[in-house]
Amino acid sequence: MLILMKIGATAAQIDEVCSIIRARGVEPLVLPGEPRQAVGIPSSLSQDQRIDLESALGRLDSVSKVTQTSSPFKLASREFHPTPTHVTVKNVTFGADDFVILGGPCSVESYEQFRASADLMLASGATVLRGGAFKPRTSPYAFQGLQLEGLKIIKQVGEETGLVTITEVMAADMVETVAEHADILQIGARSMQNFPLLIEAGKSGRPVFLKRGPSATIDEFLLASEYVLNQGNPNVILCERGVIALDKTYTRNTLDLNAVPVLKELSHLPVVVDPSHGTGHARYVAPLAKAALVAGADGLMIEMHPDPREALSDGSQALDPDQFATLMTELKVLSGYVGRKI
Ligand code: PEP
Ligand code: MN
């Protein structure tokens, strides 16, 4: 439910609305806005509660309108938060004018490999360094990541270069440890509906980079973000990384670029696209990366490797240093046409 206040409603009048809501055992959320403020009720209400609140609030002079929200997600929705959310991590802001590039290898493999990747990021203008320490692999026999040693490398390289760092956290009880070593917590596609993990990431207050599950609908994706947001953590970045492909012959997943304008319309959260997992092949990454920028994404997550042939995971989709540098040059030119900065 959304209570739109009249233009010029005073703080005391908003307090009055909040106390009427609280008196019914429901927590209100004050939504600042220009020229009109609003009060939202994120929780689901019973029919009786709705009717009771509608009549209690509709009677007030300060209230312009009481409406039912149409979406199942509340805190993530534009209705509750009409202006875009900016998520700032050190010197990087997602969701504003900057088009943010998160680049780096699929897995952290050694200090040398990760530091070389970081230097390539710095040279090309990417601002966030990615690398997995805990890897969600389909096979338990595949490389699982350097784990704690990988986290230490991420922290060291982040400190040496000043780049913002991001890495995946796979389990709720690892949130604290991962947050001690990296700036942004990545929740992988396979974990999108690991609700205890989402709650713990929410409680940490750290920026959360939430990847869309391979078969998740848009509503399921936004409801997953709601688990983080309703822990009082507004720093959520959504990432479209491809959904299950109808035809896996040519691409690993199907990058759902429809999701970009749809998510931007439904939600105020920043949206990043990952064309590496979205396609699974290095040669398709650049065209989809450019399409994502033009479609209105707020950034890109791109896998690159100093020597993709030697990569311990996802080598076939990793750009080599030249391919990465070329793509960055093209993106910088293109960003000017769509009013973004890299
Ligand atoms: C990754 O970013 O390396 C990764 C495992 O991504 P996803 O969760 O999208 O498969
Ligand atoms: Mn990967």
C-alpha cells in the first residue's frame, strides 16, 4: 500500500500517518519525494487490514491518495522509490552517469595472474576488479577456487591498486569473512534464491551484486533483491547474466537484454549486464556488451584473463588483454552517444 501525501504536507502530518499505521502493528516506510512525499507499507496486508487502513488514512486532510501497489516486490519497486538508486563503493558509483566496468578473471588463480589482470584493468579504465575465490562449479572435480588464499590475494591486490574489488560469497556463514577481504559481495546465479545467504548479505550492509538465476523470472529476481533490501541494506546492484538457452549448441546461456529496460522500468536499482556468462564465448562478448550499454544498462561485468588458454575456469569466454582493451575503446566512444561516462 502506498499513501501519497498532499504537496506541502508537514513532518507532523507524516508522523500522524505513521502512527496510525504503527498502531495496527505494521511498519511504515517514509518515502521522501519532490514535490510530494509518500508513506509505503512494504508488508502484505490482509483484506481487513487494508480496508481499515484505507478508511483511517483516507479521512486525513494531509493525505492525497491511498493506493494498492501492483507489484509483489515493494522496496525494489519504482512505485516505492521513483528516483534511481546510486550505489557508491569508494570512488565508484553505480546507477548514476558513470557506466561502470567490472573486469577480471573468472577465478583468482595466483597473485601474479590476479595482479596482472588488475594492471590491465587500470590501464584500460575499468574501475572494479572481479575474481572468484569460491567457485560454484557444476562438477565437484573441477577447480573450486583458491578459497581463503584467493580472498587474501583479492585483498592484497585491491590495496595495492586502489581498485574496488568484488568476489562471490556462496554461503551465509562466509559473508563476514568475504566482506573482510572484498568491497562488494557477489551472489552468484545459482545462489539467487539462497534466502539465508541473501538475509546475511543484507545484514552486512555491504554492497550486494545479485546475479539473476538461470531460470528466474523478473519477479523472482526482484523478490530475491527484496530479501537484501528489507534487512535495511539499500546497496543492491542487479546483474543480468543470461537465462537457460533454448539452444545450447551455440551459446552457453541466452543473454536476456529485454531484462534491462524492464528492470529499469520496474525498479530503481542499478542494472549491470554480464555478457561473458550470457554468451559463453569470447567472440560474442563485445557485440552483446555494446548492445547492453545502448539498452540502458549501468555497467558491464566482463571476464578477461592475461592468457585465456591457461585459465582454470571459463577460459572460452574470457577476453584476452588485446580484446579487452579494444572493447574498452569502443565502449568509451559509444558511451558518449548515450550520455554515459567511462
Ligand atoms: C562468475 O561470475 O564467475 C559466475 C560463476 O557467474 P554466475 O553466477 O552468473 O554463473
Ligand atoms: Mn565465470
